[in-house]
Amino acid sequence: MSPPGKILIVEDDDILASNLQEHFHRHGWETRIAGTGKAAVAVAIEFRPGIILLDYSLPDMNGFEVLDAIRKHHCCTCILMTGHPEDAVLDDARRYCIAHLLAKPFSLKQLDSVFWSRAAQYCVKCFSEGNTAGSREMMNEAGTDGPLGQRES
């Protein structure tokens, strides 16, 4: 298993964001929190996370707009969190090579299962080696056979 890396938590619910941050800190991950899309882009450019845990509905933009803006500067794996896992969101998630769509509310056990089985396999190794181009290539390859996992209920 790769050593823990960096996670950006993009969530406008302060309590959920803090709980997620504490959970990942206990497992040795370095984390940052952003509560808006604009803040997430700025933090991602500076922090360079291997994984983004991204809320779909943010006050200033949706998760795909945030991810698109971040990926102009930095390639990363993404787990998308949403309270409304509609078919349109699922279709867009495939186009954006989202590693997994996680439906809210979810348990930490569900998050850990998704996190370790889906997201870690795509990016953590690449980012620990500093290979962002390889990470983009890996996500594109994964997108052809469906990196997006089953929606969690």
C-alpha cells in the first residue's frame, strides 16, 4: 500500500467537512478543506492533492465546473459526493472520469471502502512519483472501461 498522500475536501457543510478531515487525519492523510468552488481551485493549485473528495452542489458552481477548472492546472482523482445522484449527474461523472459517485448520506465505512478500492488505485502512486501526465493518461484509460463505481445508497 502506498503511503498516505494529500486529499482536498471540497464541501460547503462545515460539520461534514471537519468530520471528513478528522477521519482522514487519523489515517495519516494530509488534508485541506475548501467550502466553495473558487476556493477549491485556489487550494488545489497550491496544495496539489492526489485525490479530491468533491461535493457536487456548491454555493458558487457545481462540482464538474470545479473539477474542470482544477484540471486545467493539476490532474487528480476525484470522488464526487451528491445528495441527488440523478442520471444526468452520473453521465457527466463518466465524462469527467470520476472515480466514484458517493450518494449522501454515507457512512465512514462506505467512504473507506470506496476510497481504498477506487480512488487510491488511480492517482496516489502517480502523485507520490510526481507523474501528473501519467495520472491523466491513467484516468483516461480507466474512463474507457468505467472507473466510475456503483452508486452507493
